[in-house]
Amino acid sequence: MANHVDRILEQWHSEKPDLDVSPMAVIGRLTRAAVAVESRLAKTFARHALDSASFDVLATLLRSGAPYRIAPVELARDAMISTSAVAQRLNKLETRGLVSREANPNDGRGTLVALTESGRELIEAALPDHVETEHAIIATLSVEEQANLAVLLQRIHEAACS
Amino acid sequence: MANHVDRILEQWHSEKPDLDVSPMAVIGRLTRAAVAVESRLAKTFARHALDSASFDVLATLLRSGAPYRIAPVELARDAMISTSAVAQRLNKLETRGLVSREANPNDGRGTLVALTESGRELIEAALPDHVETEHAIIATLSVEEQANLAVLLQRIHEAACS
DNA sequence: TATTGTTATACTCTATAACTATA
DNA sequence: TATAGTTATAGAGTATAACAATA
């Protein structure tokens, strides 16, 4: 089965033979692979009544270690979104009792987002399931191929940001 | 400069030493690379008063070749979105005079989306600029590395869909 | 009956602006 | 003055459902 990206390249070759569209072979596959992976991961999140954004907040709190408390501004930097977007994500999680907000003892302006017992249980249950899904996706690659892919993606990332 | 993904892996290692989080090294970088690339491409699209979705529709029409006419249902399959989402994208493009809708002579139920003169000019101008941006991003990789990366991404894509 | 296409509607996610409070 | 955080608001994008028309 010829894949989608190949068909697109063939179309460009007949329509614009002088245009070097070879970058699309990589970037087209990068985009599609990322979409497919996100979609697959979303299914695992949904099994735990989570979406990608909520999982991200809870996982960030969990991996920060005890006492599982982070300032919203940290979460915003981490996820590269506005502090307003963070506040709205937190509202949803707080309504569900998965996180709570406390005053920051070191900064009167600040807040600390805390993982509740219920939030802790949920993310502890979802995490191994998530890792297993990721494992299933990359298991088709050997360890060397995985390392190679990570390096190439890192370089693409840096090139895109420069 | 240690990168973000490495920091996340280190945190997991201290917090959950028994969990094999090695898949995150690949999938984390895949997601972040895709986001960075999309963001970079968006800047080029914006210079031509386009967004990714609009560019996609116009480019699909252009590479289909003369007479530059496609049924909406084809566009939906291509972009993997609902026909309703296509209709709404087309409304925007039609308002701007970049595409027009005609009756499909072969199917009374159907419509053909046609690239207008104005739409043709716009996409012909944006395309080389877009390809140049993609070229700038992947130029850090040798031809062999590009081919290798494409193969690895293809396999990740297939694994994620299975 | 199934397919094509559109609109109305609602939902989600986000950023901007305005505001409060503290550093 | 700058920073932290929240809410109100508006905008973009999407899918679902309802509908009309043709196969």
C-alpha cells in the first residue's frame, strides 16, 4: 500500500517538476506520525477520564516528587501556555477534586497547586498504562533505532526553533 | 544546555526508578519537534495571509493539477476531518474569493471546489516560500539521515495506528 | 437506503485585557 | 514598577445533529 505522503509527492512531481519537494517526505511524515501518536495516547488518557492537558498537569505534579506542589507559573512555562490557560485547566481539575490550591508560604502573591489524594491515585493508575502505550508504539524500533530517532528529532526541533 | 525532555526523564528516574520511561525520550521529542515545526511553518503561512488549514486546501487543489477542481468529500478524506469542517473551511476561503463552488456535472448531489485565479496566484506565491522553510528546517540533516528519519517516522506512524 | 453537502448549534481550548494583591 | 494569579470575554476550530437533495 503506497502511503499518503508518497502520493502527495508524486502529485507535486507531475504538477511542479522543477520544485524540490523532498523536505515534505520528512516533514509530512513527522506531522502525521505526531498526530497518530497523539490520537493513540488520547485513548489511554480517556480510559482514565483524562485528556492530554489534564494528564500533563497531574504527571508534572507527580514527577516533581513529594510534597507534590508546584506554582502555576511553573506549569505555564512547562507547557508553554499562558498563565490564564493554566488557571482554566486548574479550575477543571480542582472541580473534580484532583488538585487543590494553597497559598504559597514563600510568596504572598503566589499559589501552590497540590495533588490531592484522589489526584495522586488517578495519575498513579494512569501512568503505567500510558507508559505501556508508548512502549507499544516504539517497540517496532530497535534500541539503536530509538536512540537514532531521538537524536534526529532533537536536531529537527533545534533547526525549527532557530 | 540540557533539554526539556532530558529533565523530565531525570525526574521520572528519581521519582519512579522502577518505571521504564525510555519511550518518552522518543515520543516526547516527536511531539515537541512536531509542535516546533508547525509553529515555524505557520509563520510562513501568515506572511501569505494563510493558516495551515487554508494552505492545505489550496495546495491540495493546486497539486491535483488542471482543472483544479476537487469534491469536498475528497478534501475531508485527505485532511481526515468531517465534511462539516471542510464546508466551514470552504466558506472562509470562498468569502475571500480564493475558491468557488460549482455543481458537479457527474453527480447531482455533489459540488466541485474550484481554485479561483486569485486563489491560484496566492498558492503559487506561498508554495515556494513554504518549501524553502521546510528546506531550512531539514537542511541540518544529510540526505541519508533524512531518508532514515522518514523510514523511522513511517514505522512509528504505522505502529501508532495499529 | 445510502451518500453528498450545508447550516445550526454547542463544545473545547486558547489568548487578551482588566483586575487584585503582593514583591 | 514588576510579578503572580484569576476571571470575563471573545475568537478559532471542531464535531454532532438535522436537514435537503440526489444516487
